[in-house]
Amino acid sequence: MKVTVVGAGNVGASVAEYVAMKELADEVVILDIKEGFAEGKAMDLNQCATLNGFNANVIGTTGDYSKTAGSKVVVITSGIPRKPGMTREELIGTNAGIVKSVTENLIKHSPDAILVVISNPMDTMTYLSAKSSGLPKNRVIGMGGTLDSARFRYRLAEALACNPNDVQGVVIGGHGDTTMIPLTRLATYNSTPVSNYLSEEKLEEVAKATMVGGATLTGLLGTSAWYAPGAAGAAVVEAIVRDQKKLMSASVYLEGEYGQKDICVGVPVIVGKDGWEEVVDFKLNDDEKAKFEASAAAVRKMNDALEL
Ligand SMILES: NC(=O)C1=CN([C@@H]2O[C@H](COP(=O)(O)OP(=O)(O)OC[C@H]3O[C@@H](n4cnc5c(N)ncnc54)[C@H](O)[C@@H]3O)[C@@H](O)[C@H]2O)C=CC1
Ligand SMILES: O=C([O-])CC(=O)C(=O)O
């Protein structure tokens, strides 16, 4: 089984590292345009094999798509990250061209692949990838909600002073500072509503911290984050290659679900060997529905900037 990661930068290298460490593929190809960069990352990762006890061959290439041929899953991380003070949306001018050409090249060599799109602005890049690949809708998955949900659970666990693994919480909507929707009403601490323990004000604070999770890290790091984005990307890969049928929040092409059409935006989906297999209806209340509608409208506006 071959998994390809495009972009050998912070996020791509992190995805490749988790994929190799978890032995999600026996061949992990990393492709970048920067001369020798992917080859260097691959060699460095291969030298972890005996230290971390994995057996996966990591192959790096500078732009040779023939090495990606026959990939089961391809993760797209190529493109520029934001700097402090920027929004993800400001990256569209540079990243749209990169994501379009990368998608077209990948599909030539791996027509049966499932694409996991990470490059920002992610929902719009997922829509672009879906349109320019011509793949069946289930084989294009935007990764943002999985990361945002992990950050939501982290913030909830911080507020509850508990083990994050005892907390469930999902973020839907666009992967943007103002478009994310942390579903606080549905979040639980070991099956009990978090509102049993946290005030409305505290939950509002948790939701706000979740929404600006990426911006907060960008401010601290000077560039955007990579450990949790890498782990979230690898979690989607794992759900596919191990056919986990896992319920994850992901940006997928909607045809009426959640009241939206012809858009990729974050909703709960089941992920397995065929990509995303179905959208799960969380039965949103009126307030959540209104937020989702506003979020989708913002994503749609961004999509209008694409030349398809
Ligand atoms: N969806 C999400 O949850 C997240 C998305 N991101 C996004 O992921 C993207 C990558 O972020 P980082 O890895 O931190 O950036 P980075 O700058 O560390 O790495 C990007 C890599 O892409 C490569 N690249 C550029 N054009 C290419 C092309 N045409 N073909 C192949 N490779 C190409 C660059 O040479 C560079 O090595 C950014 O757009 C960032 O905003 C980052 C974190 C989370
Ligand atoms: O914040 C950013 O620009 C990168 C990203 O999408 C995230 O970490 O959530």
C-alpha cells in the first residue's frame, strides 16, 4: 500500500512521520518542488525506523510524479502557510494555482486515489481539488474539522481539568477563524453534557479559543502549526487504510445535506476504505443551523474567487 504526501514542509513531513510510525503504508512517498528537500526529509525519516521500530520505506522526490503512481491515498499539503496577523483566506492567490496543478498531476498517476486536502484555505482548496480532479465526490476529503475537533476537546479538557480522551466534541463548518462551529451543546464528558460542569460563559470562552486555535499557534510560532495538523491528517489516512468507518468532521462535497449544495464544507462523515461514505445528520438546532448557513455562505464567497 502506497501513501503519497505532497509538500515536504512542516505539515507534510509530520503527516509522513505519523504514517510511517503507525505503519499505515509500506511505501510513503513525499513529493516537493524544492530541490532535494523531500529526499532529505525521506532519508531523515528512514533513519528513525530502528529507533521507533517501524518498517515503512519513505521515498522522497523533487517533482517526479511517476514515483507517486498507484497511491491509495494522497495527502495534499503543498502551498504557503500564513504568517501572524494573516487569515487563511489570504493564501488563496498563491495556493489555488499550486493545488490545482498538483491535483491534476497526481490524478494522472493515481486515478484510483483518495485525496486528503490540507492546504489552506482548506474548504475552497478541497472544492478546487474535487472539481479539477473529476473524482467521485467520496474520494475527496478536506482535513480541517478533525483538527478543529481535537483542539475543541483539548480546550474542553483544559476547562474541565480532565483527561482529554474522556471528552467528546465536534467542530463543523468552514475551517476559518470566524467560520468554525464548535458544537458545545452536543459536547460530552464521559457521556454527560459538558454544560453540567461548565457555565455558559465558560463554554463560550472554550468555543472562541477553539475557533482561533490556528491563529493563536501562528502568533506563537511565526508560522502555522504542524504537530496536530500532521496527526489529524494521519488520522484521516488511518481511517481510510484501516477501513475504520470512523465518524470524523471533514470538508466534503454536499448535494443537499445540511441544506447546502455545490460546496465543500465541514460536516460529520463516516470515513473508511472508499473515502467518506456518508454524511451523518447531527440534528442541529435553529441557532446551529443559522451558524452553519452563515459559515457556508462565507466559504461560497471564497469559492467564487476560483477560476474553474
Ligand atoms: N487544513 C488544516 O487543518 C491545516 C492546513 N495547513 C496548511 O497546509 C499548508 C502547508 O503548511 P506548512 O507545511 O506549514 O507549510 P511549509 O511551507 O512548511 O510547506 C509547504 C511545502 O509545500 C511545497 N510546495 C509548494 N509548491 C509546491 C508544488 N507545486 N508542488 C509540491 N510542493 C510544493 C513547498 O516547497 C514547501 O516545502 C499551508 O497552506 C497551511 O496553511 C496547515 C495546518 C493545518
Ligand atoms: O492556522 C493556520 O493557518 C493553519 C491551520 O489551518 C491550522 O492550524 O488550523
